[in-house]
Amino acid sequence: MPLAGDTPRLQRGAALIRHGLEVIRSYISKDHDDSEDVYYAGELFTWRVEGLSLAGRKDEAVTASREIMKLVEQSAEKSPSDPNPRLRLASLDESLGNIYAGYDDRTHSPTATDRAELIEARRSYQKGLDVPGETIHKFKVSAASAQDQMQALRENVD
């Protein structure tokens, strides 16, 4: 659905992103929901979520982000001894926070002015920050492997 201010180029780009999401959904629904498939689907979803967000389709980006988070959560439940899905959730929480905050990579600051969106962003960042700490403790994962991600999340929470 076109948005105010859309250009034909943005409309085509958004349509292509939606098509990519459908391809991933179809693949996962055909019994490709093991931990590795979900990990790579998460990567692809993340790129598409960023594209939707940049195209001004925040609601679609949030919906797609929550969709892949649900798949990764299911993967974490199916693989209770694998810390990787949990660590992936932390980066997905960060991505969701960035969408709500309207995070600008160039200025390293939020552009959102809506208080409710900023609260949601902070909530997502905090959730993402909690996950690596719990996972490192529970699975004896090296803290160095999650250090950069945790630092970025701390900066966003502050």
C-alpha cells in the first residue's frame, strides 16, 4: 500500500522486500524450521526489516521483526542447550528498538519524537541487553563474543 510521499522507486522496493519475506516464510513453513534454517532466515528477515524501516514502513517492519523473533524463540525452545538462538534474539531486540527509535546510523541517535515509540525502543533495547547476560551465565559462553553487542545496547538504553 503506497504511503504519502512514496516515490515509484520506494513502492517497487517495498514490493520486492515483501516478496522476499514471503519466500522466506514459505521456505520455513515447509519443515525448514531447525535452528540453522531459522538463523539464516533471521539474517534475511533483518535485512528486509531494515529495508522496510528505511522505506518508511515502520508498522510493517515491526510486524516482520516480531514474526522472526517468534520463530527464533521457538528455535530456542526446541534447542535448550544451544545458546545461539538466544544470542540471536538479542540482536533482533536491538533491531526492533532501532525501528521504534528511528535510529539513524549516520548520527548514531534516535529520530523518533513519539514518547510511546521511544518507550518501546528502550524496552526492546533493555530486553536485548538482558538476553546476552543471562545466556553467558547459563551456557558459560565467552563474554567476549557478546561484548560489542552488549555495549551497543547499553549505549542505546542510556
